[in-house]
Amino acid sequence: MQSAQPIESQDIAFNSEQELGEKISKSISESEQKLQTSLGLMYLNMNEETLKSVRRVLPISKVKMEWNLNAVKLNSSLNAKK
């Protein structure tokens, strides 16, 4: 299993080792910025795109869940008195 795979390669022209280091550093920074931007967009769209396709419309029991905490507590207390 490989954890890191090259996505793109670039030719860098340089006149000195310092210039080469600066250009490599700039290239890495730009690539990381692109990655972080795409990850941010992916997380923003995840709820709308990914999770809605995974989530069930109704639970297996075919009865819609009641997410109101007060209604759940009331229902529990009424069932406990039976």
C-alpha cells in the first residue's frame, strides 16, 4: 500500500541552490494551498451530496423518528406509567 503518490511534476529552472530551495518551497506551498481549498469545499458539500445519499429516509421500522427531546421524554414517561 502506497501512502503518497506523485500527482504532478514540474521542471524548475534555477541559478543557485538558494533559488532552487525558494522555488521548491513556493511550489509545495501552492500545492498544499490547492489541497486545503479542495478539502474545505469537499467538507462543505459533504452534507448535501454524500451524507444524503447514505442516510435512510425512514428507519427500518418505517416509522419516522421523533428528534424533539421534549417529545421523547414525554413519550418515555408515558410509557413508563403503563
